Amino acid sequence: MRAFDTALPIDAVLGDLAAALRARPNAVLVAPPGAGKTTRVPLALLDEPWTQGGKLILLEPRRLAARGAAHRMAQTLGEPVGETVGLRVRLGSKIGPRTRIEVVTEGVFARMILDDPALDGVAAVLFDEFHERSLDADFGLALALDAQGGLREELRILVMSATLDGARVARLLGDAPVIESAGRAYPVETRYRGRDPLKRIEDQVAETALLALNEQLGSQLVFLPGQGEIRRVEERLREKLRDPAVEIAPLYGALDQREQDRAVLPAPPGKRKVVLATAIAETSLTIEGVRVVIDSGLARVPVYEPDIGVTRLETRRVSRAAADQRQGRAGRTEPGVCYRLWEEAATGALEPFARPEILSADLSPLLLDCAAWGVADPTTLSFLDPPPAPALKEARSLLAAIGALDADGRITPDGRALQALPLPPRLARMIVAAARLGQAGAAADLAALLVERGLGGDAVDLAERLERLSRERGGRAGDMRRLAESWARAAERHARRGDIAAAEPLSPGLLLAFAYPERVAKARAAGSGQYLLANGRGGALEASQRLAREPYLVVAEMTGAAQQARIMAAAAIAEAEIARLVAHGLAPFAIVEREEVGFDRAARALRARAVRRYGALTLAERPLPVAGSAETAEALAKGVAGLGIGLLPWTRAQNQLRERVAFLRKAEPEQGWPDLSDEGLAQEPERWLAPHLPGRASLAAIQASDLDSALAALLPWELKRRLDAEAPTHFTAPTGSSLAVDYAAEAGPTISVRVQELYGLASHPALAGGRVPLVLELLSPAHRPIQVTRDLPGFWRGSWAAVKSEMKGRYPRHPWPDDPAAAAPTTRAKPRGT
């Protein structure tokens, strides 16, 4: 085994690892941060007998980590990158004829194995920092295992990580041996600062960074969720920090290589750094001189919504494993301190590991690559976590809709054209579709902006970014322009012969719509910045943005809550271009013209209009007269019910009918009386009211006679007969007077009657077949209340004597018999002189 000048903790297990890989094709290596696994293991395995001069492929999750690992290994060998150790990333590959170790990003490896399934000339594939569980890493491992099982039994696969469920990965690799390294870590003191909900995270991070500069020596590594937070913390620190010996260095993926290297390099003598980083700095990266870590506890992750095909960026709490990784950065080279911006008790509530990307990602790239591999069902491959069925279903629908897969899930010639481009299927489709219109170059430039963050600036308006990109002369811009040119040439080769035609330049918005036709958006109100997408979701721009004045946009990127996400990248599109998108057969929706009738709540009337729609968007409309039909009657009935059933022109008799039915419904629940209350009638107005509104178009046009018909239809003849018998509208007194029954009275069905009219009545009147006594409000001859009773015979026997005595004094000319149950009823006073 190769010897090294300097000792690293990983050296203690290199012999065991080499022995394991001599005996078996697969192994798992678990080693903590700082152990040296990334840069020492590939060199140690290079001369093993099973390599037979073949290459070792080392996978890294990010370009920054890949460049760092390649440079460190080459430095160990005393060579430049491109000799024994090579680098293969999207921008900046260095591979030579003598290269034996290739450090590649995970996405690059997936493309390598798809292009060469046997991995000819490759002796081993080493997956570094596998705990990050990116979709590319999971997919690359599944393909490597598939190739090993069917094409290359001798291929070695080594999975390495600092924080990993090693036993679970070992089972996936055929019960592979697990080698663990103790590593080397200096002690790290952890200080919990808590989280102030009244402060922005940027303010609290800046305060903690300034505090740590006063309390601690050495450089700082500050973890923030994204580029926006990094820039805001940088502004706050530059406002308050006056020490020239402190250098502030942002570090995130959208920075060019020179700026990233400036953040990673050691601080000059006599100075120290404050490195403001995203999760890019969690693993595979040592920043010299850092002994203080400030952890916001947050990370920004992509979350895919399969039902609408949108990937949003969400800010979430990090996992415990990620928090430990961040903390460990403070103890890489000497004892350090980690400030955590949460309470200590909250650490236990963090998820143990980061959620694998395969469980929350757009799976259309995976599914298309699987089809190119010859696998229609990705779940047949060896994934540590199988891809979720809903996301696979959505991916299958998308790829079928764009013609990339056939009905059996096999890749089509168009799918081959898309898969040939190292891009997500949507962006590949944009370039291929544009190539058929002679616009591949413009589409490829736009794709370059979307896959290479920070290119052309960070404006929301992609047209503005494209214009800036055309003027940029930096190395990264030039590299991406050359890469975009290669995409355009590849797309043109796949464009059908004779289909390419000279055309006027297509706008960035129309090109973007080739990729995201369901994300065409219309302003809800002019200049508001509020937009409705064709898929039915909402998005928002700051009203001050120039792009917010555009009536139509195409949205490429969103972040925040699903119902009202913030638009991060978009381009304007004209209404005429939406029609062109549909005409080219690139849209999931047709432009549909139809007549629609809706209820205008303010006018309390129906409004008819001719509407042109694209998905959820109304492109144009004009008013029409409302035609009388069953559909319009139903719309009116529902609209009125939504306003309130009580607004209908009910007559007193109709309301009493409803009250009588309500009384019997309560008294006889088993008899099936309909619910004629406002709440009950509001439930299905299309069933009981709509059939009786022929030709009506407004609430004002509804007549009481319409309601008579509607109520009559709700009461079958048998119930109507029982209603009249058991809940009559009037009570006939012994005098023959007909008295209206008040069924809405709080006490129950009630009549008000002068007491003399009930003389001779020995039993109490009742309703509902004698089950419910009628409430009697007994009145004096002057129609003033005397008493309320539900037991008239009891009243005669009981309190009548006292009432009689009082009434006789007040009304001496009226009869006040001692036994009213046996007296004759009357409506008159006694004749004079009697």
C-alpha cells in the first residue's frame, strides 16, 4: 500500500479497507469529518491488484468539493491536476492520458454511466459524502449496482460518509463489510443562543458574529440558508465592522470559482475571516483557520409538488446529522466553539438525517434516464429509498405528454433527443423544440441561466439576465456560453430533417413556455404583482419590480408557501405568444372558447360572457345576454342560496308553511318531513328551486308564485294532508273565531285568545296528533296578557279563581263564571242592566 508523508486518522483503517475490497466487491466506510477519507482513500487504493491499471472514480456532491479534493490529492503527489488525479465537472474539467483518479460530481457520473453502462476502464466507483442523499448519488449508486450485477462483476463500489446508517447501506450493497474510522476531532464547545422570533434571522446571525469576533480568536464559518440571507448578513456586518483585519467572504454555489476559492483559502497572516456559507460548506471541505462556527440551523431545500409539477425552495430546519457536521467544522484543526441559534432542548426534535432528495424531487429526469438505461420501472433498481409512486406517476405523465415515453414507458426517438442533452427533460425539450424553429442557441443560453445559478446576475427577469450574460466576459460566463453552444448543436442534430425553418427571434418568455407551459401566469390586477398560473396556483412579485407591470409571465422558479409562492425567476410573454405555444403543440392545455354563466353577488344577478381560457387563465371575455335554460336556472339558484335563502320573496303564508313543517319535523322525526329551514334549503338549491325559475336571471325576477311551486313540490300529497290535520294554520275557538297559530313563537306553536272565548272548553287543545299541547296566551277583554298555559283544565281548577277576582274588578261588564269549563263561551260583554 502507498505510504504517505503525513499521518491522518484514516490511515489506521486503510489496511482493513483494502483487505475488504480484495475479498469482496463492495464496502462501506464510515469516517468522521477531518479523518482524511476523501483525499487519502483513493490514493491508498490506486495500486491495489484488482485495479489492473483501471481508473478510480470519486464522486463528490458539489463542484467546490470536487475541485478541493482533486487539488489536495494532486498536491500530495506533487503534481498538477490533470496528471494522475483528474477533475471532471460541468465547468473546468482537467483529464489527461495518465489520469487514474477522476474526481467527478454526482450528476456528471450519472451521465458517464448512462453513456457507458459497462464503465470500461473503471476499476472502482467511490461515493463520497453519501449521507447527503442527493438524487444523483442515489441514482448513480443504483446504476452502478445494476452494472455490477449484469455487466461488471469485478467492479468495486465503496460508499463513504461521515454520518450514515452504515448497516442499512451495507445491506443494499449485498451485506458489504462496514469499516469505521475513529477520526480526529478537536473538542468543540457548543453555546446555545436561542432564537428570537421578533428578530430576522440575518440580524441575529450578524449580532452573534460580532459577539464571537470579540469573544474568540480565529476565523468564523457562518451557516445560512441561502444567498439572500448571506448578502443581507454581509451588509449588516460591513455597516458595523470597522476592523480591517477581518475579511468577510461569501460562499455559495452561484459564485464563480475565483470568489469561492477566495472564501476557502486561509486568511492572510495577521487577518481572520468571516465566511458566510450555505450548506455547501458542510462536508468535503476544510477552511483553514476556522475555529468558530455560527449555525442558523436552517437550510434551503427544493420541494417538488407532483400534483402541479412545481419545484419550490423551502427554508427548513437542518437535521441533527447536518448540525453535527456543521459543529465539527469548528474542530477540524484546533479546539473550537460552535454558536447555535436555537435552544438546546430543540436539538432532540431535529430529524436524525436529512430527508433523501429522491423522496421530494421531480423524478422526470430519473425516469427518462431509467428508460434510456432500459428500465421502465425505477423501483426494480436498487435504491436505498424507493422513489415515491405519486412523483413517479406525475413524471410519467409529463414525459408521455412531451413525447419522451411511449404508452409502455419505453423511451421514444424524441425522448432520446431529450436524454442526449445533460439537462432536466423540461429544459432539454425547450432547446429541442426551439431547434426545430431555428432558435436552439437562444434556448440553450436560457437553459444555461437556469442551471448555473448566479449567471447573468440574480434579477427575477430572465430577459435581463440574458442581456447581462451576453456582456459578461468572465471565465464562468465564457465556459457556460461554450457549453450552451454544444447543447444547441446537439439539439440541432436531433431536430427532424426539414423541420428547421428560419424564424423571427422568439422571446425568452415563449422559449421558457416550451419548458413550463403550465406555468404561464396572468396578473390578477394590473401592476399588483399578484399572478395566477395556468395550473391554478398563485405567485407573487414585489409590486416595485418592473416585471410586475407585465400582464403575462412564464414562471421558472418559485419559493415559499404553495398557495402564494414568491416568484424567483420569470420572463414576460405576450398573449399572442400563448396561442403560438398551443399551435406548436407544446402546451398541456388547449385555448378553449366557450360561453360561461356566473352569478354576480354584487348585482344579485346572472352574468353571461364569452370566454377564452388557457388552463385556469382567462385570456379574454365579452358580455352576452343570459339565455333561459336549466343550466342558468341552476346557476341562479346556487347564487341566491349563497347570498342567503332569507332574501327570497317569501310571503307570510309561505313562511308559516315552512314553520309548520319545521314544527312537525321536530315533533315527528321519524316521519320524513323535509328540512325547509334556511340552512336546509341552502344545501341543494339546484334540486328544489332551479326547476321553478324558468327564464329568471336575477333575484329580483323571482316571484312568490315561483316559491309556491317549489314548496309544493317538496311536500308530497300525503304529507300535505297530514300537515293540514296535524299543524293547521288556525285554531277554531269555541266561539267559532278562527285564530292564527304562530309556529315561530319561542315557546312553541301559540295562539293569543281572549279567555272568555274558551269558556266551556274542558280539555287542552293539542297539535301533531295530540302529542304537542298548543300554547295558549290568555288575554283580557282589552287584549292584554293574563297568563300563558299549556294546561287549560289545570288553569281553570287552579289560578282561575285569583284571575277571576282581579278581572271582575277591572271588567265588571264581562262574565266571570265560577266554573268556566261549564260556562258558555262569548265574545261580548253582558248586556246593560244585567
